[in-house]
Amino acid sequence: MHFLAFEGLDGAGKSTLIHGLQRELEAQGQANVMTREPGGSALGDEVRELLLRVQDDAPVPRAEALLYQAVRAQHVERLIKPALAARKWVLCDRFAASSVAFQSGGREINEDEIHWLNGFSTRGLQPDLYVLLDLPVDESLKRLSGRAQDPDRFERENREFHERVRTAYLRQAQAGGERWLVLSALETPVRLQELLLSELKKRKWLN
């Protein structure tokens, strides 16, 4: 069993890649749990609505950061740790690296403070692998504009915000070494799936 977190700008194709990996795991008889942040628990889903809404009183940056950490603490204790203890793979759409990217990079909150909060909410739990689907901001915005649903609060941020988020992701990946796999989200979904499976087989995590 392994814990994988998938990161990247909105529209990068995280959900498609996660679903593809889940199908492969099930074909190999590997028990797994697919989850997301913000969310992953009943409490987390409720707070998700507060974080993404565009009307009423939206959280200020530091309140936003703390709400994400509250969701993450609940997520780790209620779902992720029990799943790992039951020897299940955990496939998570966003995790602690998102806080560094969005709240430190995007909102420009001190990165050391975000790292401290991440450590507190996770009790030091880290994914075995972060999979970063790197996508140029212009392409991300283009893909988002083609979606049927209304954009959430983060999707409505300006281009400069998303550039800071992307830069923060790439900086984490560069510093993270073997714990990070960076894939170009400009590749086709089929090719991305091939690249991910190849990496997992190279690590001897899959047959």
C-alpha cells in the first residue's frame, strides 16, 4: 500500500489520472481509497463549501489557511491513516503541498508558517509520492473557461495568483527529490497514465 497525492493547477487532469490509476490497482487486486482535499470526511465536505463559495463572507487568507488545516487534520485521522493501516492505497486529489502552493505562493503567507501548520495537522504524515501535473497558466485558464460549471473562488483569481501557485509547486518539486514526480499536463491522458504506471513499476510498487 502507498499514499499518493496528486497536485497541479485546476484543469491539469488530476481526476482523470487518479481514476485511471484506480482502475489499474483494482485490476491488480490492490485495495484502494480515492479521496480529495478539501473534503475527505463529512466535516471536510461541509468546510469545502465555505472555502469555495463566491458569495457572502469569504474567508480572509489566514482564515482560509486555517480552514484547510482543520479539514486536513480531520481527513488524516478519519480516512487516510485508517486506510493505510488497513493496507489500502490512498489516492488523494491535493494534500499538504496545495497549502504551500495556494496559501503561501498564491496568498503570499509566510511559507514557514504554512509548513508548521501542515506538520501540526498531519502529525508529520507525508505521501509516499506527490504527482505534480504541471500546466502553463494560460492553458489552465483556457481549460477552465470551457467548463460548464461556474468557477469557484480560486478559479476566479487573476493570472498573477495562478502564476505564483505554479511557481510554488515547481519549487517544492525541485526540493522534494524522489518524493515528487513531475509530469507535463500537456500530454494526453493516455500518455500521462503510461508515464505514471511506468514510474510506479520502476519503484516496484506495481507489477
